Amino acid sequence: MSSTTTTRLLRAQLPSRFGLLRPDFPVIPVAILASIAIMAVFADLLAPYNPEIGSLAARFKPPFWQAGGSTAHLLGTDQLGRDVLSRLIFGARVSMVVGFTAVIFAGVVGTTLGIISGYLGGWVDQVIMRITDAWLALPALTFAIFLAAIVGPSEMNIVIILGLAYWTRYARIVRAEVLSLKEREFVRLAIVAGCSKRTIMWRHVLPNVVNSAIVLASLMLGVVIVAEASLSFLGVGVPPPKPAWGLMLSDGKQGLMVGYWWLTILPGACIMLMVLSANLLGDWLRVKFDPQLRQL
Amino acid sequence: MLELRNLSTHYVSASGKRVIRAVDDVSLSINAGETVGIVGESGSGKSTLALTILRVLPKAARIVRGQMVFEGEDLVSKPEAAMRHVRGKRIAMILQDPMASLNPLFTIGDQVAEPIRVHDGVGRRTAWRKATALVRSVRIPSPETRVTQYPHEMSGGMRQRIVGAIGVSCEPRVLIADEPTTSLDLTIQAQYLALLRDIQRQRSLSLIFITHNLGIVAKMCDKLAVMYAGRVVEYGPVRAIFNSPAHPYTHALLNAIPRMGDNRRRLTAIEGQPPDLANLPRGCAFAARCPSTIGRCREEAPEEVSIDSGHAVRCWLSAKVATAAGPFVGAA
């Protein structure tokens, strides 16, 4: 509940001109996510430099407001003389693409298995749930590192790895919901009306669990972004020289000791802001979609 | 049209030790355009009988014996895939709680159109046109706008009529209504029953009406089957049963209905509880509560005996007195 209070504190006191801007709408988190998304989409236009090519003559330049900094590199340069601002902007693309696709991938796999497991029941349910239990017993990040070590690092692989690491949560939650849904009268009516099991699962059950899946997805977005950053930090994520926030954090960590703080604090702040925004948005969605918490 | 012969459905526990005889040796027949009422107290097997006819039983239940002959074929032995084309298309059903029978996320039109699309393989547009006509036929004003609305935008009575429209959407031959009016207040109930009767007459639909309201039976049904502990204890034309109930249970049920203008007579309740279906007594299931048992009642379960044309009863007393004074003597 405390984070709901935070949402309320963070909401802007804007007059509500659009239906969207209702008083409890998390304006700031959505604005942050939207600007990260814009950065990701228009990275080519927004970034002042190529993020992967630096000039060794201009290494470790501090941000412009610090002594020795210049407006040529607003947020300074890294150990290879690459522009930090450009790398952050392109890094948003990596985080967004990897975050969203991994969450969607995990969601599709988990929701599908959850519906099948919950609706069919019997041995199918037993098999899927025992796999889920075993999967949940594996520490997700360790498992992801293990997978990454096998298939090798690439953006595509990271998406698949994170999807495989996190589908179990969807499966559990969706299955629980399906168990109660399938006893509902409208599902029985579909049965006596002669619908096949497949029709019932995808036409009657799926639309009723999508809400929960979306809420879970928004909360999972934060988890997945941190996981991606962690994998990159550990060197099994997005391969360099691609600018991923986690990778920047890892590359800059030695600099922290000698005062090159911008190499770690800035990408770290980006990760934190994005995860916090995703969680606040998820929190709001959860309240909005939960009829018991919804205020009319 | 539909004939049930010695139909038995039992629930078997996972260990196989407990067997609950929910429907036991039931024989009924229903002709085109006819309404058969099925009454009985909770747990007497009415709903299981309905689920048996459509073969949508829960996993633990099994049809152990009997036949269901529908339009010349036996539904008990029909493969599941073929059975799907019977459900909703040739035999449709209205459920106990029509208020919850609609999916909250789809429009009325989509839901009325669904069986049409599933069974007749027509496109969305054609199905929607049919759905609009159906919504109109259940007397819902301005059906063109109603089909685009969602269930929560309708009143209970309207939703009920929508469920009725879904029931008849594929022009079934038989409609099973499982207590369709229990959740409605009396005036809406009367309207709904009148509508159901009109639909039935227009389409010469056979109706199986499951209820525990004998008043509705008197108004709606041609034939009546009284169920007790999974068995049909009395079966026959409604008029014959109401005028001269042959089974002590039916007699007691009729005595338990309050009558207008009769303030002197106390309503009589039936003493005791229905028996445990997993552990039925050797003799007649009703013997323990029956006011007029004879020695044989506790020893042997009575077979069905015909006492009049189309009027059958499972009671040793009737078997004995059928030739004597009257249909039923003895209840104090």
C-alpha cells in the first residue's frame, strides 16, 4: 500500500482536461516512461554523437558543469572517449526493446501455459505445474547467466533467456485465476452451447485473465530491466560496444574510485528511474483493474 | 423426440469406494412441443439429469447404464466430437443462474451470435443479423442498440431473456431449463415464463423444465416427473398427478403448498431428511419418511408400475391398491 501512497504523492496536480488525466493517474511515472520511449525511438535524431565510436583524445571528460567539462559533451565522455549522453540515449533503446519484448515473451509463454494448465486440469495441469515448481526453485538470475553462457550474448538471446527465466510467475497467477473462471456460469453456458475446449480457452477465458497478465507485466518490466542490466554488468548480456545501461555501469565501475562518478551514477539513475516508473505504473494498474480496490 | 431409458449416472470417488447414485434408473420421454417438468428437492438428481442429457458431467460422474434416444440415435454411445454438434444446436440449455451466464467482456450481440457461428459456420455479419432478430424476438426494445451493449448495462430480467435468446439461437429441438427463474422476482418471473411458452409454441420446442416450484409446473408443464433420491418416483400427466398423486412423497409435496383462501389448515412439512445417496437403504428410499409404510417397503425397492395411461409410480402401496379403491389411501 505504501507505494500506492507514493503514487498519490507523485501525481501532478493538473486540471483534468482529458479523461486519461484522472486524479489518481500516475502522471510523472508515465511521463518518464514516455520520454524514455521517445529517446529509444528517436535515438538517431536525438543523440549528438555516435555512441559506439569515441575519440581517445577526449577520454574521461566530466559533465559540462564541472571543471574541465565542456558543452561539446554535455554529460562527459567515458574511458574510450565516447559521449555518455549519446550512449544513455541509445541505451534506452536497448533497455526498452529488451525489457518489453522479454516481458511480452514471458507473458505469452506463461499465460498460455497457465490457461492450458488451469482449464484442462488433470495430468496436463500436474505436468505443467510441477515444471513450474521446479523452474521457480532455480534462482532466476543464476539460471539466466547459465543460459547466457551456453547460447552466447546477443540482444535476441537475452530476450529469450529473460523470457524463459520469468514465465513461471505468469503461469502461476493465470492458472489460479482460470481455476475460478472455469467454474463461472458463462463458461458453463459456453460448454452447453457446444463450444470446443479451444474456443472456450481463447474466447472466454483468455480475455478475462488479460487484465491480471498486464498488471503483472508492468511489475515484471522493472524486474526484467534490472535483470538485463545485471547480465550486461556481468558481461553475459548485450555485447559491447552496444550501449546498454548495465554495461555502462560495469565499464565505469573502476572510474568511481578516482572520481569519474558520471560513468556509473548516470546509467544507474536511468535504470532506477525507469524501474521505479514501471513499478508505480504497475501499482496503479493493479488498483485500477482490481474491482475490490477500484473506487467508483 | 427424446427418450431416456433406464438412465443411471453415478458419481464415483477417486478411490472408487464411494458411489453416489445421483441419477438411478430414470426413464422419461418427451415429444415435440411438449413440456416435461422435473421436480424434487435439492440433491434429488434433477441437475445431474440435465447434465447427463447433454453429457457435460463433471469428471467424477459416469453414465453407468441406460440409453438416451434422441431423433433415432443413442446419445450415450455418441462420440464426444459428435456430441458437440448436439449441444447448443439440437439440445440447448439455460442454466441455473442466468445472471452470471453472460461473459462480462463481450457484447450481447457477440454472445448471442456465438452458438450460431460455432454451429452454422456463418460469418460474423450474418450471425449478428440473426442475433439482432433473436434479441428482438425475446421482446427487448431497440435490439439494434442493445446488441452493441455489454451485460452490465442490462437489468436482470433482460439478461435472463438474452440467455433465453442464446438458448434458442440455433433452433434446437429440445431446450433444458434448469431453474431459470429462481433469481428473479415474481412479476419478472411470470413475464419470463410467458415468453418461454410463446417461444416454445412458435418453434414447437420440447422443453424440459427443472424446478422446485410446483406452481410453475402447474402453469407450464404437460407432464411431470417427481424425483426423490435419484429416482423418478412418480411420472405422468400434470393434471393426473395434481388431482390424484399416487406416491406418498408427491402427496406430501402437494400438501406443503400454501393455498389461497385456506387459512385453517396448517401446512404440512415432510419429516426427516432425504437419504445419503452413497448409502441408500435396501428398500424404498422414501420409506424412512413415509407416513404409510408397509413391511415390504423396507425390504425391497419398488419397481415402476403403471397405474393409469402414462401415469407410473414407484410405490408398493400403489402396486397393491392400484386395483382396489383409489390411487392413494393412507396419508393422514
